[in-house]
Amino acid sequence: MLFMGIDIGSRGAKGVVIEDNQIATAFIGDTGPESVKTSEMVRDNMLAKLGMDMSKITYTMATGYGRVLVPFAAENVSEISAHAKGAHWYFPSVRTILDMGGQDCKAINVNDKGQVTKFIMNDKCAGGTGRFLELIASVLGLRLEDIGQTSLESKKNFPFNTVCAVFAKSEAISLMKKGTPKSDILAGLHDAIAVRCYNLLKRVNIEKDFTITGGIAKNQGMVAKIKEKLGMEPVLAPDPQIMGALGASLFARERYMAKQNAAPAS
Amino acid sequence: MEANYGYSDGSGDYFIIVDTDKCNGCGDCVTACPERVFEVAPDDYGKKVALVKESVASKVSYVCPGYKPCSANVETTCHTACKMGAISHTW
Ligand code: SF4
Ligand code: SF4
């Protein structure tokens, strides 16, 4: 049986199909202006890769910011529960998760069953999120994928005392004009974001194992800084960006099985 | 589950905390809160619990004045309404 999970984030749209407890296919695209169309695009890309139509998918669930706008999903779950379930599937020993998404950051504790025991999110400003890093990349004339690596080439952190997107942007522009190397600017910004994440994590229980999920977990410069602040080596999934969609597909399987068991035998 | 809704910003920590292990879903906080901060709905594991509305979580410090100022003006607050002691504030 196949189960589909769709994660419509603020920046990225992700999908996963699982079969026999394996990932059968996954897809990552951009969230467009219309969530419904975006979700259909993710679905259709995965079905095309599988060479199947929707009738083969037993149950579908959605998560993420746009989770209520996925018309073909039977149910939806919060990103927090979905990331916890996905992370637990990869690493049953994970107890602490930092989810770094397009527009917010979350710290989550998860138990040995993959259930959330504590969570905290920083729900207000863009500082330290994917959108913020995109903005900084464009100010510096770099590709988003390259800023993490560039930050690692820094000889000297430029200290930023703000990750407020507006202030950090203008500070980055004036530093560039003064000839400060891009790598130092980026190292400073990554450092400031890592401090912010650490402060968020301190409000939950920082326990081993620790993982980072979301698109920013692919940024090696960021992972290195967070590791430094926490003094803890994160375990990282092959693609941390699909964690929410994976979790949603696992929820789809669980909910479907529960319904089957609850239904009277015919 | 200890659910923390809100944010920290330059001026402080603004979180409303619901301990869903203590919460029985009675909904007394929903009617008590003058700012309509809470709702009761099933969580992702099927338990009916109080939660801070999604529309409120991103602006809690503007919707809720903080526990002390609220309790000075309101007879029954979310804390006093809740018999289970499931709700707390960081400010
Ligand atoms: S302190 Fe007052 S305004 Fe704030 S959530 Fe509780 S009842 Fe509502
Ligand atoms: S009053 Fe307390 S127990 Fe009742 S729904 Fe609200 S938080 Fe839960």
C-alpha cells in the first residue's frame, strides 16, 4: 500500500510517497501563489515518477503552512507533529529537533514513540529563517545554496547583534560597501542565527540525539554554527527538507490503519 | 505535551503555555478569555485539548496584555478558569 504526505511550506512545497515503510518517491518544488495548484503540482510530479495515478494511493495527508489547501488530502496534521514523526522514523533515538523552515523556527522534544512532548516556535519575525537567508544571499549577489559554504571560508566573524531582517540587510549592504569580505558577513549572520536557535532550544530539553530538519539543515555553515553553540553533533537525514512530508505520509499510514482496525469486519 | 505558543523578540519572551497532559478539553478557558485566545480541538494524537488559535500565536503580545495586567482587570482569567492548572504565561 502507498501513502502520500504533502507539505506546503511558506517557501517550499514537498511531497513523499511511502510503500512498505520505504520512501518510494519524494519531490521538492517552490510554493506558488496558489496553494491548491502547488499541491497538485507536487502530487502530479510524484505520480509521474512512480508511473501511477492517484487511485493507487491509499491515503493522503497534508501538513505545513498551506495544509488546509490540499484538496486531495483526507486529513492534515501540524508541522510540529509531522517533523517529529519523520525524524523519529529516520532516527528512533532522536529526542530534540530543530526545524528551520522558510518563515519560522521550531524546537521540539519527541519521545520514543515519535510523539511530541514539548514544542516551542518563534512565530513572529523573519530573522533566521529561510526567507531571511534568501534576502541576504540576494543582497550579497550569491546563490542561496552557496552561502553556507561561503560562510565557512571566513577568517573572521563579523559580529551582528541583530537578526532582524530589516537591520541585518542594511548592515550587510554597508559592510559590503566598506569592502568586508562576503564570507565574514555571512559567518557573522550565521552565528547570530545560530545563537537565536540556541536560545529557542534552551526552552525545550536539549537531549541526545539531536537533529535539524527543514531546508536550512542543508546549509553546512549553519549546521556547523549550531553544532558549535550546542556542543552537540546533530544526526542529519539524507534530505532534511522532506521531513514534514515524510511525517505526513507516516501519519496517513497510521490513520488509515487505525480506521481499518476500527471498522467492523465485513 | 507542553505547547509553547508565541515568540521572543527584542522586548521579551511572550509565550502562552498549555500543558496538554493536564488539559481535559473542558473549554472553560475559551469562554473566560476576553480576547478569545483559545480554542478546543483534537490534537494530532486525537486528544481534545485547548490550543492558542493560529491567528493569535504570531501576535500574542498584542492580543493578550500578559497575565498580571489581565488579572487586574478581569474577574475570571484563563488561569483561574482552568481547574486543571494547565495554562501559564511567560509575561
Ligand atoms: S491572560 Fe487574559 S487575555 Fe491573556 S490569555 Fe489569559 S484570559 Fe486571555
Ligand atoms: S480550562 Fe484548562 S482544562 Fe479546560 S480546556 Fe482550558 S486548558 Fe484545558
